[in-house]
Amino acid sequence: MQLEEFLRGVTAVPGLSGDEGQVSAWVAEQFRPLCDEVRVDAMNNVIAHKKGPGPRVVFCAHLDEIGLMVVSIEEDGCLRLGNVGGVDPRILPGQRVMVYGKEKIPGVIGAKPPHLLSEAERKKNCSREALFADVGYPPEKVREMVQIGDPVQLEHRYAALLNGRAAVKTCDDRACVTMMYHALQLLQNVRHEADLFFVASSQEEVGSRGAMTAAFGLDPDFAVALDVCHADTPGAPQGRTHKLDAMVASMGPFIHPVLHGKLKETARDHNVALQTAVVPRNTYTDADELGSVRGGVPAVLLELPLKYMHTTVELLDWNTLKEGGRLLAHYAAAVSRSWEDELWN
């Protein structure tokens, strides 16, 4: 499968945090021809295994997505909504959504028209509590088809842009799942000493629970977390964004310095452009949980710059994604037993 086809497919499949069964099954099916074993665990983590005799290494990118859920049904049948993960209410008015009730029901996000707002309401930012999903059915039909707690997925619309760019929802973090898929493609017919596990983890948006449980079960020697970071955007604070055209290797107290050095060395040896980010405390990615599971797992974080994070138009650079996959493949092939001793020297 071509990478664009993979990204189009994986971002379309529903998989809100805690309800990732459909997307886990889809990813497992695509990973299966490229690995020795693929399974989906009790947390809906996809665990793909390429066997090797050496150290156990986990590469981890999360497959869950942010979205909404039904919290109440109004008298007219409109649905009030709660968050699943960090949804910014400013992006919601006018959006199309899919409600997963007894069957899939399309809807739109509505709000009180500006003509009907009070002077005080006009001065406030839009709040989620003021919004609702309208599915068009009469109230009795809505109550028959929809229950409190049903998931509501944001609209999927893939936009192929000029200059090798694309915009679509859920690049956070299924673009990095796509990157792992690319690395697996490149690792075919490549000898590697490490025992490799590619984990598409669940529930990252609500606390990295999938990464924590997967790593506990796999007991790896090293871990590489893959996530997105903020790309340069007009008006964004300096020092918190990065160029869109190169991967980012984060550095901080949650990142093992030797593994970070190995990542930079691999990038240099294979002419992969790499930026550096400073993360002085928590990374707020799967790296935090991977590093502290069991007795501690040395971990490193590699990030894909992304514009407009947590919206339905998350924008990436295709060359950067492909170079990230190439770097992962070279890094996986480079791991050896000697790294164990180097970590603590």
C-alpha cells in the first residue's frame, strides 16, 4: 500500500480514545504482511513484531483520536456534546460530524446565530456547552437511534495540497502510525539484530494508558516514542514551534541522552535532517509512560512537525514523514547488544 493511501485510510476509520477497536483492526491488517506476528491486545493496542535475537526495542505511535460524545438530548432532538480528549470548541461551529449510534448518522455542529446573541454573549469565546449536533431527525427518532455516551467523530476530508503537503484530521498521531508503516516497508529484507516491536497504542489522548500497558507486557530494553509537535505558524510563540520540513528530536529529563545521541548519529550517517527541541519537564506524549514502566525503560522521542494540531485540517509535509520513516528503519537496524553497555557509561 502506498503511504498516501495508508494515511487516507487510517484517518478515516473511527477510533476515539477508549473505543479504538475498528482502527486497531484496520492497522493490524495493514501491518500483518510486513511482520512476523501482529496482535491486538485487551487495550486495543496493535503490537507488530519483527523478530531478532538482540535487545527488545519498542517503537510507539498512538492511534486514538480526539472527538466528542453525546451527553444529553434536547427536546428538539439536538445532541449536546462532551469532549473525548482535547477538542477546542472554537473549531466546531459549522463542522460536519458522524454520530455512531445504532447506525452511522451524519450531522452538523450548530450554535445560536450571531443575530440572536446578547451583547454579553458576543464578547465571549464560543464554548462547547453552547454547541450541539443536529442530525435532522425528529426527537422521537433521535432517541430511538442515539444513546447518551455514543461517540461523535469529527469530519474526515483529506486535502492534497501543493508542494508535497496534505491536511486531514487525526494526523495526531496516525501520521506517525503511517511513519511506522513506512519503516516496516523499508525493513523488508534488511537484517537487524534487535527484536523489534511496532506498537500503535491506544488512549494516549486521555493519559497514554495503551503505551503504559503495552510496554509493561513487552518489557523492552529501549523505547522510541513517535508523536507530533507544533510547526511554525503565524503568530505562534517563538521557541515553541519548528520548521515543517524536518523531524524533531526532543531533549530533556524524560529523554535518555545516549539514545538521543544515537538518534542524532543515525540521522547524520544517513543524511536525514533533524531539528532539536528542548522539553524541560513532561513531554505529554507516550514517552513519559514508556520511560517509567516496570523498573524504567530508556526512551527517546521523535516528533513530526504539524500545523493546526487538534483540528480537522492538521497539515504535514510528506517528505518529512517519509524521512522520519527512513530514520526509524535505519535506527532499528543499528541497534545492537553493545548499546546496553553504552547507556550507563
